[in-house]
Amino acid sequence: MPLLILSTFPDVESAAAIVRTLVEEKLIACGNIFPAVRSIYAWQGKIEDAAEVVVLLKTSPALYAKLEKRLTKLHPYEVPEIIAWESGAASKPYTAWIAEATGES
């Protein structure tokens, strides 16, 4: 089953650059960029209210450790949001495409 990873970024440009790098490095098959979200969160003892970009990445579970390490290195945030979950179901052709795009087939 595909692995889905959620991450947030400060802007579309940094999100797109990192998603492109991860696709080129075959750590993900795809990344969807949702450009306009508002995040309210606790950070260093204060409540923050910021515009952010949400990214949904698709990969295989076998690549998660490498992906997490690389995303953490590339990410502009001190503590990047990296939340992963396995999909409960996915079509066989889509799963095969993810495996092919990431070199897992």
C-alpha cells in the first residue's frame, strides 16, 4: 500500500523546489501542493498564526526512513511536520505506478 506523508511549508516556492528534488531523487512518486492554509499552533511558548502550504507526498513504506531524513535536511523549518500513514486501500495500477516512479518495482 502507498505511504502518504503530510508536511507544511512556509511558501509555494520552497514546497515546489523540495517536492521536485524528492521526485528527482526517486524518494516520492508525487507531491500535491495545497497553497493556501492558515495554521494556528503553539511554538516556543507562544501561539502562532501563519499562512502555510500543505504538501501531500506519495511513496512506498520501504522508502520512508530515507525520505524522512532527506526531507528533514531540505526543509526550511527547524522542526518540520512529517506525518506518515499507510493508505487503507489503493488501486493496483496506482500502486504499481508509485513503485515504478520510485524505483521499487
